[in-house]
Amino acid sequence: MFAGILVTLREGIESFLVVGILIGILSKMGQADKNKYIWWGSGVAIALSIMLAYLIQWFSIQFEGTNAEVFEIVVAGIAIAVLSYMVIWLNKQSKSMNNSLKDKVVLALHQNQMWGLVSLAFVTIIREGIETALFLSALNGSAEGSGLMFGALIGLILAFIVSYLIVKATIRLNLRMFFLITGTMVVVIAAGLASHITMALQELGIVPLHELIAWDLSWFIHDESLLGKLLHAFIGYVAVPTVMQLVVYAVYIAVMLHLLWKGPTLFNQKQIRLQSDGLRHPIDE
């Protein structure tokens, strides 16, 4: 459930904030009547995202045995690739998100291209929707899916509340730091997913050293125990991992955290501050 909450909380906040910013920009410009184009783009993207999630689930039940395992591996691999790219991309883009959206809205209005407003909302929501659908489907296939969808729903509700409060400026939130911290947590979850893929590939005989076990902690924290399931959701814990699983897990985390936190992104406070003031006055710069 925790993984579902974290994924949709992070993706939902970005989506809701972008929609809020777009509507705020139009309101500031006296173009509130154009808000309908934002809602159209958002609605179509949400519908397609839900259809994609159901389509992935439908395909997953069409396969049996080895084919089912291969399908899960492919979905998980795509999810990790997309997630890894988006975590790094969002970290770089968050500091200029507001100005970039403002420029695109002004350009669309200047050229009287209302479909430009539709596409702005659509592209943002569908990007997050595809990422969320892939990641949740991969997590659902890697372990027991109990509570995952319920957690995803809770995450969306929390994301809406937080985004609403930010846009209304009742709270102040350093969005760059928020995305860095939640990005780090998502990377840890994705590392567990990468470890699961490695185990599946070893069982299929594609990756070697399946018999080389790192340790056996099943006597202490069994995979099927409540604590084992919680640790699996948080950090990808496995009681009896292979050495190759640990290598993949450690390398993925090391590379992603280096890319995520390197350079001035952490220490240059002028660059990492994107707070609610900017969201309240999106066209005043």
C-alpha cells in the first residue's frame, strides 16, 4: 500500500499543480473562459491513462507460465526505464516549470490556438498517467498486490489536497526539495523492482549465478511475514537474495542517486526554490 501511496502522491502532485498553474495563468490574464480547454485535455488524458492500466492488466492475464513471467519482466523493465528518466527530468525541470508553462500559454493565446491549451494539459497528464500505470502494474506483478490500488487512491487524494493548498497559497512547499526527497524514495522502490526482475531472469536461466546466494534471513524476517512484506514494499527486501540481485540493487541506487542529487541541485538554494508564491502569481514576472 505504501508504494501505491508514494507513486500516485508524487505523480499526482505534479499533474494537479500543472493544471492549477495553467488555470491560474488564464485567470490572471482575464481568460478564465478558456479553462474548459484545460479540463478537456486533462479529461481525455485521464481516460486514456485508465484505459492503458486496464489494457496492461488484460494482457497480463492472457499469458500463462513462462510467457506470463516474460510479460511481467517486460512491463517492469519499461516501468523502471520510464520512471528513471522522469525522476531525473523532473528534477531538472521543476525550477523552471512555472515560467515554461506561462510562455506556452501566452504563445497559444497569442496565436489563437486553443488546441495548444488542450495539448498542454493532455501531455502533462498522459505522461504521468502512463508512468503511473506502468509502475503500479509492475509492482502488482512483482509481489502481492493487496492494498496497492487502495494505496494509489489514497495517494491521489492526498496529492489533490496538497496541490490545492499550494495553489491557494495556504502552505509553502519547496517543490524542488519535495521532488528530490520523493524521487529518492521512488528510486529505492524501483531498485527493489530491478532486483525482482533479476531474480525472474535468473529463474528463467537468462541471467547466471542463480545458485550464488548472498544470505538467508528467512529465519529472522520471512518474506511472507507482515514485517517482511512491509520491508519489501519500502526497500525491496528479500529474505534470500542472490548476489546478482544485490549487485543490481546497489548499482541502480548508486547511479540514480548520483544523477538525482549531484551538482548544485542540493546546495544552490536559489535554484531549488519553487514555492507557492510563484504559483500564486504565475504571470507577474
